[in-house]
Amino acid sequence: MRKRHGVIAASLALTVAIATAGCTTTSSTTSPSTDTIRTTIDIPATFDPTLSTSLPDFLLARTAYDTLVRRDAGGLVPGLATAWTSTPTQATFTLRTDATCSDGTKITATVVKNSLDYFARPNSGSTQVVYTFGPGNTPTITADDAAGTVTIDITNPWPYMVDAMSVASSGIICPAGLADPAGLAAGTAKGSESGPYVLTSAEPGVKYDFALRDDYAAWPKWSTAVAGTPAKNLEYTVSPDATATANLILGGQLDIGKIQATTRDRFQGQPGYTVTVDHFSDSYLIFNEREGSPFTDQATRKGVVEAIDRAMFGNVTSQDTGDVLTNLGAPDVACVADSKIAIPSQNVAAATSALSGKTIRLVAPTIIGPAGAGNEYIAEALRAAGATVDLTNTDVGSWITTVVAKPGDWDLTVFADLNFLGSLASPLLNLTGPTIDQGGTNYGAVTNDAASAAFAAANAEADQKARCGQLDTAVQALIDRSDTLPLLNDAFIYASRPGFTVQMLGGALDDPIFRIAQ
């Protein structure tokens, strides 16, 4: 589970500190006279939780729709479910009895079943179904209203189902939303919400306003202390860049906002301001191994791997606020801490021998460092090894559209994995198994029999230690064949002005807890 959580008082020397989960420091306990929190968001594509693809979609889904379980520093805690049991092929959830929809409808086992059935519907276009129920699975979901239980059965083992029920894309949609899928996606389906907030107004691409429900009482039972008061009004503003966000926070026009490492020093010496650092996305290389790409050839893939200085990539991307990966997940992803993965070092001479004269189309999102600086580094490293590189440094939406829907338009990508599962299963799904057109998430059409076999064995394991061993075997098989290169876990940095707090418990990127200090 992803646990890094640090808060640095900006009145102190502003260096990034990594503290244990739940430990925070600040130089002010000022309580503002407001019931509103103003924060930032990138442009979302949908209000339908099941269609979430990028972080802003997940954030809006979390705001309005509750999940069965939630993440905390010590693991999963109750959400709409008070208890659960699971095996690799089944999960049963016992529901709380006091939860209601925003239109007053009681959230019963049938309501939950119908929502999960909608989530798992065939041909939905959702990228999240396979992460939730596992590859090749069509779940059978049953409800017992008298017992207040919901049971999910699958055919192929997927021991991460309960963890997946903490992800915002599995948020429970109430009957009013299921009756109006178009309105659900547009944010106009009144009464669809199961969570604490309802959308009151939206200026697409500009601003999204939510109001706290007067009747909401289903707050999660976090084990970590969550201080402060939930805002009665939550305003998400699309901020154009990190510099503008820093200006707005320091000028009092925003209360909490995501900033880049390059602007964090602006809060140094500002009394009461805090900078909060959490794990963000895990970046790693994915090669397009389809016919027509230069990366059908293993030696060419190995040349790319040997061209890159991963420490330099980390410095360029995050100013060393991130962690160079030792596996395909962050240090606190399950199984990673005890893993011993052999990752090749930079070898410019060997890279030049393999890449000289090659032409490479690199497509990557601008979230890889400030304005895509990490992508620029990769491109320059490959050019230094003699390759001709056509770099498309683009927004997240355009990037994922190209990688998913236009397989003939790219050769190499720096994949930004948000890893909501908190498991090595997330990157392994992206590098093994069915391709996108086959209903999977194997973006590069990688065929690695050893990795696939180890991943399948891991998923069938009930014993955690044995499962971790098989997951490591799968990762090592991919690295040995130069099917990927682990790069960096980047930092997610929030700045808050006095009187406002934000926590990401258990490293849940889609679950920032915003509060007004008491």
C-alpha cells in the first residue's frame, strides 16, 4: 500500500520530508471564517465514475460517489461496507444500514449490485473494469437485501478485488443515475450521488462547484486521525499551470492546490502555509512491440534501456522529490519493499551501437515532470545514442487516446501509472495478457510467456509472501527481455494556505481529504 505522507511547514526551511503516515507538522492552527474550500483540478472528461480515465475524473467521482471500502495508512477501512471476506475468486461485503442516496433512496444490497453490474457492463469503454475484476472475468454479482450483503464471484483468480473496491471508479451510483447514463456522464442526473457532495454548477474546463449534503452521515471510519471540518462548499478550479496555482494560493484566491516541485520554494518563509508531499504516478517505459515498430527487436529495446540514466531522469522530472523505482511500483506498494529486482544501468556505448540510425516515435504526457521535462530528457538521451526521435509531448487525454486507439502512431511511451490498486498487478496488467482490442490493457502488445505465467501463478496464490515472489518473477522476466524499464515514482505536491489541510491516507491519489482547520 502506498503510504508516503509528508507535510512541511513553509515557515521552516522548505526541504521535502518523508514522514510516517498521519504525521504532520504546521506552523499555524489559524481557523478561517469560511465554510468553503477552493482547490484545483485538471479538466475532467466525465462525471460517470465507471468511465474515469485520468485523475480529475477520479477526483470528481470520489467527491460525489462512495465506495465500499476506503484506504487508510494501515490498510483498508470501512466505507459503505462495514465488513468483508474474500478469496481469489470471491468477495462478500456487508453493508452499513444508514447510507442513503442524495435523493433519499436507501442504499441497499440491490442498489449496490445494480451499480456494480453497470460498472462491469460489456463494451462500456471503461479502462477500469479489468483492474477491478481481473482479466477475462465477467463478474456474477448477487444481493441479499435481508442480510445486507453483496457477493461478487469471478472465474479467474483476482485477489485484488477488495482493494479495487476502494477506487473511485467503483463508486456506487444510485438508481437515478443508472436510469440516465447520459445525464450521469454530464453531471445532470439529480439524485445519482451516494457520497457526501452533489454537483451544483459546472463551467466545463473552468470550474466545478459541489455542496455538502445536509443528510449525509456515511463518513468512512478512518483509523488515522482526520482533523478539521468538511467544507459545506467545495470549489474545483482548473488552474492553467503550477506558477499560476502558487500565485493564487499565496494571493488568497485558492485554499489548496497542486503545485510542481519547481514552485515549492515560493512558500518558504510564508507563516502558516504548508506543503504536502505524497507519492504520485509510477513512470516506466512501454514499447510498442507490434509489427511495424522498431521495438519488435529486443536488441533495439535494450538499446533504449541502456541509453537512460534513471537518476538523471528523476532529477529532471521531480527535482529529486520523487523516488527512482526499484520495481514497477513505489517503495510502499505491496511486495516492493522486500523485492530484489535487477535493473540494467546506463551504458551509452552499447546504446549507441543498438540505436544509431533508428527512428523512434515517442509519445508521452506532459505530467512527466514540469511541461513534460522527463520526456524531453528521454528524447535527448536517445538522440545522444544516435537515434532520430520524433517527440509528441502532449496532454493526458491526447496521450492516452494515441496509446489506446492509435497503435500505429507510436513506438515508445513513458507510461504514467496512477496504480490505484496499490499493487504490482496494476503495471503487470499493462505489460501482459490481452491487448486493448482484445479487452485487456496490454498497451504495447507485449508477448512474454515467462512474465504471463508468473503473473497468473501470483493471482492464484492465497499466501501473500508466495504471491509477492511470483509477482517479482513476472517483473524480472519483463525487465530481462527489455519489455520495460522502471523509472520514477513522482511526487504529488499540495500547497495549503493557513487554516486548511489535506491528507492522502494510504497513498490514495483519488481520495484527498480536504478539511477546514478547527
